[in-house]
Amino acid sequence: MPSLISLILSGNKILAIEQPVFSPVWKQLKKIDLSGNPLRCDCRMKWVVKAGFPRTTYGECEEPPTLSEKSIDELKVDQLTYC
């Protein structure tokens, strides 16, 4: 998908932004919408925090409880210790 720049996956019960699935297109995205998904902000999200989020990013953590309702684009690597 070399032309993909916007990815809207809101309300799809997605739990994690898995590196094998998303990394091939991650750097070219200008927008990602993961709102309405029960995202688990755990060690599996470290790669995306290090890579950086697209300019327009929507989504909030549901788990762990300490990160509940935190916007995913505000996450720091040291917060992602839960797994």
C-alpha cells in the first residue's frame, strides 16, 4: 500500500498497534484514527512511540488502568512497562 496516507480504524475492537501489521506503512501515514478501540497501552506499543505518531492521531488507552483515557500520541516509552 505505497499510497496509503490515512488510516481510519475507529470502533474495531483493536487492542494493540502490532509492529508486524502497521510498521510497513507507519512512516507514510499522515493520519490514523483508532478512537473507540479498547487499546492496551503496553510494551507492544514501544515501537510506535519510538517511531513517532502521524501528524493527526486519534486514540486513547483503555488499559492498563494507570493510562486509561490517555491519548496515545502523548505516551512515553517509560510508561509502557505493562505486558
